[in-house]
Amino acid sequence: MTIFGLLKNVGKLFVALILMLFLGGLAGIGPVGAAGRTNQSALQKQAEVDLNGDGTAEKITFTTDTKTNKFTIAVAGSSQSVEYEVPDDPPKGFSIVAIDKTDKYREIVVDCPGESDADTYYIFAYDGKRLDKIGAFSRSVDFPGDGSVRVEDWTGFWSSHDKYVLDRRKHTLKKVPQEFYYVGVSATVKKTFPMYTAPNQQTVVANVEPGSKVMILLSPAPLPEGSRWYLLKTADNLVGWIKEETMQDHLDGIPWAG
């Protein structure tokens, strides 16, 4: 093979690689939350899309009513109206996602801007007869295309992560239960405090020394109302539980916000 033939083949391989990377990136595109909102310029107010996989495209329309602060999404004579949070910043339209890339269904997502980037994402599905709202999630939403929706929410100094699985027969998104949320935030002890063997227990594992480092590992899921407990790991690899109120007074370096 001549040097020119070799360069030609290398060029073809390079172009193929670029196309694979580009198309792969497109496949994962979906609304996102606080880290980077939905591309507002890409949102639609009307479209024709086959939502239920029957081979016929349905007409989708989106409108807002500034008097009632509601948006309406309509598909083939069936509609849903939802009140949005910020009157001065109504939603701009909808986007189409594939929650499950292995089926022929497509879903509608409306991003409603919220205070402090706490957007709410409303998800709608059409079964050929009726349009249903199947989910409403705050902060950040991702659609990996495997039949699930991944939701990230801010909880004061860390982000919780939940997974919802699509039940196509019931037209719902079901939350996958977790025993704990991973926190993964490090801090420095400024005042000594005891760690306990379990939440709401009085057996002390250790008294943590000022100036030492700790890692906040876990929080029980779902998050309880009122006082929260967290599992900590000390610099010498002991683990124990403390209340959130104790952390506020005894630990430095925690990124409290919101």
C-alpha cells in the first residue's frame, strides 16, 4: 500500500470515530437541572411526533396562560394543565425524550424555571388515547434511555440521587427504594462530639477530637422529616452516627447552601 493509500484509510477511520462520538453524544441528550438548564432555544411549542409507537405522528401543542400561571400541553384532543411556579418566568416549551430506547414510545418534558435554579421537570406520556402526567421532579433530571429517570436534588450541603423506573403497563414512574443516600462530604472537627452506634441510640462509638478530619458517608433514605442523622468515618476508620444539628455546631468545611 502506498503512503497516500494509508493516509486515506487513516482519514476514513478518523471521520468514522468523530461520527460515533457525535451520535453517541446526541443519544444521551436530555433536560438537565441546576448544573445547566434545558437549552431554552431548542424547546418547541408545537410538533408532530409518534408518541405511542403506532406509526402515526400525533400533533403536540404547548401554550401558557399568564392570567392563571398555567401551561397546557395537548396531544390529539387530550390535554394536561399545570400551574408553574414563577409568574415572571413561564416555561418556554417542551422537549421530546426516550425514557426507554428499546421501545417505540416517546415522552414529553416541560421544564418550569424555579427559584434559585430549582427547576421542576414535568413528564407526560401518551398511550394512544390519553395524555398523562407521569412525573414531576426538581433540580436535575437525566434520561439515560434504559427505561429509567435519574433525579438529583440538593439537600442543604449534598445532593441526593434517586432512580425511577418506567412501568409502561401502568403508565407510571416507580421510585426504586434505597436504604441510604451516599453523601461523600469531608469536614474538619472544630469541637469534640460523640458518635453513636445507630440513630437515636446512646451507645458511644468514639468522641471525635478537634482538628481531626471526618468523612460524612451516608444519610438514611428516604430523608426523614425533622432531624436527620448521618454516618461519619473518622481519620482512624471508626464509623458512627450524629445528628445534623451536631454537625452544624461542631464541623467546619461543610458547604451549607439552600
